[in-house]
Amino acid sequence: MTHTAPILKIALPGPFRQTFDYLINDLEPDYPIGARVQVSFGRKTLIGIVCARVGKSSLKREQLKAIQKLLDHKPILTPDIFKLCNWASDYYHHPLGEVFAAALPTLLRQGEAPELRQTRFWKLTASGLLQEAKTLSSARRQQALLLLLQANPAGLSEDTLREHEITRQTIHTLANKQWINSFETTCLPTPASRAEEKPLTLNLEQQQVLSAITESLGTFKPFLLEGITGSGKTEVYLQAIALCLQQGLRALVLIPEISLTPQTVDRFKQRFNNATAVLHSGMNDRERLEAWIMAKNGEADIIIGTRSAIFTPIPNLGLIIIDEEHDASFKQQDGFRYSARDLAIVRAQAAACPVVLGTATPSLTTLFNADRRRYHHLALTQRAGHALPPSYHLIDLRRQKLQHGLSEPLLHEIQQALIRGHQVLLFINRRGYAPLLLCHVCGWTGRCEHCDANLTLHQAPTYLICHHCGHTERVPAHCASCQNPHLVAVGIATERLEQALKEYFPDNDVIRIDRDSTRRKGSLDNLLQKIHQGKSQILIGTQMLAKGHHFPRVSLVGILDTDSGLFSSDFSASERLGQLITQVAGRAGRGSIKGNVYIQTYHPDHPLLQALIHYGYPTFARQILEERLVAQLPPFNCLALFRAESPTLEQGMEILEKIKQAGLPLTDNAVQILGPIPAPMQKRAKNYRYQLLCRAAHRPQLQQWLSKLLPLLQHVKPSKQVKWSLDVDPIDMF
Ligand code: ADP
Ligand code: ZN
Ligand code: ZN
């Protein structure tokens, strides 16, 4: 009796707030929940996820289409990940199909099988092993290949060889000489087991923290590990992971986007012979899929990744670590706007395992949760080894003459540090040469035609670039408005600072680390290595250089421009400023030399700056918490932000007004709707941007209101012209 054949509810990728019903193909015995299916949808063929099997549909059977193809006989979304996605879809009010899509590697989303591909590897033959590289000095490419394979006796894949610019022809030449041969394998060859690095002897604080964490293995327990910079948090993670692995459990480590350098991963690989899977956005789709498969099959014991790795299936997950939990990169800022840190708590609860949020500068939300005893608060208050915390000094800029953004006292201190053979680190969170090009005659400035923003001047190559939309212009030869040929670069950014320091200190090597200098694959790694080897003495960087790195030779940190963070309109700006200063400062004096931090400011008496440098981040953070309480801002209440953008002035505003009108009758006096108002940067990339802020004292109130409101917004459809989005728990108002 075909009419009783079950119906499957399928989540499809797209802006759909419902699942779709399909009939099953009788030939397939089983459609597991969480498996991928191929279906026809309108005129398109889509890949969706099986969400449920039901007996009835609200549509007539004749109207239902049959599923075209089942792609997985085992669920691709394991039950725990399936549940996590459902939770996230409910909480962030984001379409389930889109959440599933975000949780899967791209190739799986496109329908590929979750199998490791056969890859061709090359290795040295017995006669190849006997060759000496120097005999090939007249054949550089062959020599390079020989050296590479000598360094990697287990063999290297053709992809890897290509990354090292080895051509097919070179491979064939050595193959013809029978020095190398190829083999095919499905798995990445595991590196030859290295001598394991020994764990360090923990100090008392570290021991206490470690045992608190490991005693809770097997049960859900969230921890805030607040450890000052250089206190040895990573050592605690490593030893906690070791115990977790000993119990046959696996560990997931999430780290911020910019901390995921080969050095970080090496710290784990040097300690463990266990297979480690690494997942981040710099990998290609194939690499990501392979790491994902290793994790899902239980072939990796440690999974290290950025934000989206929170969705990696891991059998027997025993421990989750979020390093630098305050970092903004854990929050996805477009499309499916989730917080990987918050999802980690949900995931740990479901997996019944401990989750450690580690940082020197806890986010106010996490601190609040720890103060309310929702999280267990652990602390490391001493630097590990013999290093001492750095001392802070404010440089009052008010009566100073600046040279390229540098004050006399700072230049003097830099010189002193260099004379002593130390490294210095100068921090300015702005890349390019100068943030503004100005005509002194008429006041004309270089503005982006698509954004409410100045164009940044870049040198080498010389361009004006908008940092908000990427718009690029040639540098005009004269002022566009009065033809004055002498345009002035105003303000400083990394390139200008680099140039100035090279002039002041011609005998020292200067390194600049920002997004521009590290664009090529491997370049960040090369620069970091130069720093570690002591080849450069002056390091200039944006926040890329601020986080996580351990540079034992740095004794002086100079923070050039803090004031913009003190007076920003964004509610999270002062929190971020305190975190950034503390993190940058934490690069100073991590070895045996004492660290000093110099902060240049026009507002040396600012109470927040005073609190930060005299009493440290915890006092500073509690001071801002008080401000947040007064202003009724998170974590004291909950926010949801609707954003809209449109190419005309009115449409974005109109759509938010409609959302407001739909929402007002539902508030029950529990939800406040503020706005709509223009976004702080009203025009960006040709669009006008608006926002509607919604807040409630308690999370359930806000959630219930959103659950009632969103179905009503089906008719407030985004169009090609107008887009709107919802951000639950926004971390800024930008
Ligand atoms: P954090 O992550 O807290 O900033 P790290 O884990 O990077 O700190 O540790 C800072 C330095 O201290 C590292 O060089 C690390 O090897 C060292 N260290 C950590 N724990 C100990 C210890 N118990 N004894 C000696 N050195 C340690
Ligand atoms: Zn722009
Ligand atoms: Zn002019």
C-alpha cells in the first residue's frame, strides 16, 4: 500500500524556515536521520539532510516528489552534531538547512563521498637514498626534489611537491634515473614518530588547575581558566589532553584564526605521537575534507581548529579547550552568526565532558558567568618559569613632538633596548602607510566613493585602498578639488612606521607583520621564524602580532595609538581595547629579561587606562562591567540586532520599520525595541546600513519573542535590493 509509505522531512540549504516533505524511494531500505539526499526542488537539484521520518504530510501525496538519491548509508551528521545544529538553528533563529551546510566541509555539501581519495606519493628508492645532493649542483630543480625527499623519508604527495614548485618534469627526470618511485595511498602518511617532548614540571598553581580539570573528565563542567600572559596555560592544556587521551578519549582545541600558525600546531605535535587533525580556513577543500574524515573515523585523537571546527564529529570526545576565549574570531560575523565558544558549552554538555575557556583577558560575558558560578573559575597568577610580569608606563603625548607617530621618550627607550641586544615590538592596529590623504589648501580628503570612510594610503605598491570594501584608486597627482599638487599623508600606519624605524635604526633589521606582509602562504611562518632566530630586532605589527606568540627576546613593547578605542561609540570597544593592550603587553619580558610596556596617549588620566595599568585587566574588566550594568548592556541583559542594507537611503530603514511593527505587539513588555537607526558606518560598499536593536532582561524572554516574530517575517522578504539579517548576541554594533 504505497499511500502509507513514509515521508521524509528534508532540510534544504536556503533561506527556508521549514523542512520539505519528500516521498521515499522504495528501493532504498533505510534513510538514516542525518544522511544526505539529493532531491529536485523547483527547477534545481539540491542536496539536503534527512531530519525526520513521518507518516503524514500536510500536502497531498500526489503533490510530493520522490527523493532522487540517498548519498549516505550512515548519517553524515552524527547524532550529536545533528542535535547541536538543531540547537543552533533554534537559538540563532537561522534556517536549519543553512546550519547543516555550515557544519559540513564544502565537498560534502556538494555531494562528494566521505572517503579519502587515493593520492600519489613519491619517495626515494634504495639507489635514490645513496645519492648526494651536491652532485646535482648544476641541476637545481632535481637537487631541490632530492633534498625534499631526503627530509621526508615517508614520502610526499604530488600536491605537496607542487606547493614546493616541483614540476612534473623534474619528477619524471628523477623517476627515469630510478632514484624515486611512486605509490598510492588513501591516507596522509603519518609522520615518522618523533621523540616525544617531555612534559614540564608544573608549578603549584598549574598543578591545581590541571587536577581540577582532569578530575572532571567524564562529566560536564565548564571552566574559565584566567591565566596571565605567559603563565603556562598551554602547558596545562597539553597535560590535560595527555590524561584525556590516556583514558581513551579525544580532545578538541579551538583557537583564534590568527593564532593558528604552524608553530602552534607544532607545540601539540611535538608533545604527542597521536594523530592530530587540523582544520582551518587556509586549507583547501580537499585538505579540510580529509581532516574531517580522520576526525569522524576516530583516526585523529586531537582536533585543532578555528571556529567552524566546533562542528567536527569526534567519537568519544572527552575534553574541549577554547584558547583565547575572548577572541572575536569565535563569532561568525556574516550569514549564520554563531559563537563557537558558546556552542562549545552546549556541545560539552551533550558530550558530558569538561570545557576549558582559557585566556588572560576573559570576555565580560565569561567573567560574568564565572562570577555567577555558572563556570568554575580557575586562575594562574604567576608567570611560569622565572619570567616576571611587565611594567607599564604611560607617555603623555600632549606636549610632545611626534616624529612619524613616535615620541621622544619612546624613541629613547627603543634605542636603549636595542643597545642591550633586546628585541622591541611596536604595535599599531592599522595597516598601510597613512590612514588619510589630505589637501592642506582646501581641506579635500581621499574618501571612498562607496563607503563612509577615508581611503588608506599604501606604499609599495602605491595605492589608495578602502579597508571596508576593497575599492582601490591611484594616488592623485594633485588635489581633485583645488589642483594643489602637494597632498599630505596624515597619520601613521604600519608601512610608515616601518620606513621611519629603518631610517632611525639603520643597523637593525625591521620586520612588519600585518595582513599585507603575510598574504602569501607560508610568509607569516617565515617572518615568525626570523623573529625567533633573533635575526630581526624591531618588530612592527597589527593585532596579528599581538596574540599568543612567545618571543622571549622582546623586552620592550610600544603601543602607539590607543585613544580611538577609548572614545568609540561601540559598546564593546573599551573591552576590546583592554584585551588588546593586555595581550600586546604580554609579549614583553616572557624570557629572562624584564619587560616594559610604553603606551602613548593624549588621555593619560582616563580612568579606564589608569585602572588597566595600575590594577590590571581583572580590575579594569570589573569597572566596565559596572558601566554595562548602568547602561543595561550585556552581559546584564540580552541583545538581538536586526541589520538591513539597501542601495537606496530609504529601503533598509523601511524594512526594519516593518520588522519593528510586527514585533511590537508581541513584546509583552519584556522586550525593548530601539531604532531603527543608521549603523555607525552608514554607507559601506555602496549600501546604506541600518539597525534595530532588541533587548530583554532575560534570555528566554528574548528567545520567545524572536520565535513568535520570525515566522511573521516570511513576508518581509529580503530582495536583491534589500537584505536583512538577525544577529543574536551581537558582539559589536558595526
Ligand atoms: P600562556 O599560554 O599562558 O601565555 P605559555 O603556555 O606559552 O603561556 O607558557 C609561557 C612559557 O612558559 C613557555 O615558554 C612555556 O614553555 C613555559 N612554561 C610553562 N609552564 C612551565 C613550567 N611549569 N615550568 C617552566 N616553564 C614553563
Ligand atoms: Zn569603500
Ligand atoms: Zn585642495
